[in-house]
Amino acid sequence: MAKADNMLAILMLLRARNKMTASQLAEELEIHIRTVYRCIDALCASGVPIVSETGRNGGYFIRENVKLDPLFFDAEEHKALLHAAQFVRESGYPQMEALNRAINMRGEIRSFRVDRIGRIRRTDIPFQRPAHFSAREFLLGNLLPESPAEADDQQVLVHISGSPQALDDLCAHWLFGHALVERTPSRAVFQLDERFLFAQAPHYLLSYGSKIQILQPPELKTCLAELAESLLHHYRM
């Protein structure tokens, strides 16, 4: 199985099982546990907020309020929804306007998987690009958590120094770029939800090596040090 297939399979298992250890993932997918570690690291580096918990009941999991994929229906499911809507319409359902919006799948920008497209037909109706539409903002809206933290004490300011090129690259990341609050040529300040700060950020920041330096908070520096130490121990085995 290719690495991309393993990564997708791990995502699907974590969504379905809520929490799994590396050993359970390896056994389920019939792959080596080191492959699981590499896939988890790659997923975290690409921006997937996988949380790792240590201890007796620990494991990997993805928080429920994180959106990873849009909702899709196959042809039979869509047909069943249309039939059900017809029965509801005849019964005098009071929320028909909202129901019609749901079954029409129209009026909003939507994403579709290319491998789910069975047929393409050109029509005489031209596509009108919505005014002020931003592909970047649309993408972020589908990647970022649905319910951002409301309390100030759940937000942590992260101060990072480094070369301008490294900071430019860091600020281009979908999550760090969204969380940027201050930037100078040699320093950047981000405001991140602490639930994701210690789950996702360390794996991504570690890839920069000595090109950047964590100034604040000290807990993030400790987390990076522990992660680097665990990787060193892993590859020395």
C-alpha cells in the first residue's frame, strides 16, 4: 500500500474508532509500526490536527469539532432524499425552504471529489464567480475547526524568531497564517488554540530545525525537545 493510501486509511480509522494506538493502527492496516509513526508525522506536518495522548489509555485521535471532509451522497442516497422530501412536502412541513436548499445542493460554493464524478456535461448556463470570492478563505473555512475557542484563556501567544525566509514559509502555512497577529523581518507572533498547539504545531515546527527558535511559551519549547528526543531514540533503535 502506498504511503498516501496508508495516510488516508489512518484518517478514516481515527474518524471511525475515535482513538487508536500506533500498535492498533499497525495491526489493523497490516503495516509496520514505524510506518504508522511516519504517516502520523506526515499528516501532522501537512496540517491535520492529530492529538497524541500518552499513558495507559492514550493513543491518537482527532477532535470531533475538526472538519476534514465535506458531506457527500451517492446517487442512491440522493434519490432517497428526494423521495423523502416529496413525502414531507405533501405533509405540510413548515421548513420546506431550508429543506429545498438542502436537497438542491445549490446557492453555495461546494467542493467535489474528482474520483466521484461519473459524467460531465456542458450546459448553456455560464458560471458566475461570486463577488469577492477568495479561494484561500474558502479553503480555510473547510479546514479550520468549526467552533474556534471563545475564551481568551484558551488562546496562547507563540513567539518565534528566525530567518525571514523561514518565517515567510511558516506564515504561508494554512493554520499559522490564519493565526498570525504580528510580524517583523526576524520575528512572528501567532495566537493559537492551546488544544492544537501541543498536538499539531510541534511536529510541523520541528521540520524547520535550527532555522527558527521558539521564544514563547516555554511549554512549547519543552514539547519540541521531548519530540526530538523521542525521534532520536526511535531511529537509534
